[in-house]
Amino acid sequence: MVPSSVVWEESELSEDFVKVAETKDIQSSSMKAYDLAGEKVCIVNVEGNYYAIGNVCTHVGGPLNEGTLEGYNVECPWHGSKFDVRTGQPTKPPARQPVPSYEVKVEGNNILLRKHQ
């Protein structure tokens, strides 16, 4: 699956929330990949709550959006590493390093992201 693209200026990514998607774009218990100014991001919907983490597994670079979602854990389809979508922290090896995490805000039907500082 080709990630959707959103063009962000570097300053926007680090300082302000930017609209990335609409709530209708990401159904409950599903994930979708976005390319944000060169950063690969996976937005996850867990029972109507949205979370965003880096979409590249820190083990060997697998696409997390193509993995499976179980509760708050996404499993990499390549080697089974798991990450908590709320924090980006690994919850199952072989990955040992976290993926980036993003602040998510929903305004109306808009999903907005800002990279955690």
C-alpha cells in the first residue's frame, strides 16, 4: 500500500499541529500510513482513539501499517516486533529501540498531528 502524502514544511512538523487525515479515512481497529515531509507515520484508530507512531520498524525497517493491530500493540509483519501505539516503545523483540511518536488531536472530523518534542 502506497502511503498518502501530506506536504509539511519542516517548521510545521516540529511546532504546530497539521491536518493529516479525516476520521472517516481510518476505521476502528485499523491503521494507515502517511508520508509527512519525508517522515513515514502510521496513524492508528483504537476504538475511536487515534494514535500516531513512526511507520518504520526499528529492527530492520518493516512497514508497521502492514502488520497486525492487537489492542494498543502493532506487530511488524517482517519479524514480529511489537510497539505500543501510545508511546512508540517496543513491547516485544527483536526491536529494542522505540519508533517516533506524535501528538494527535481530533478537531471535528480532522485528525491533526504534531511530533513530540
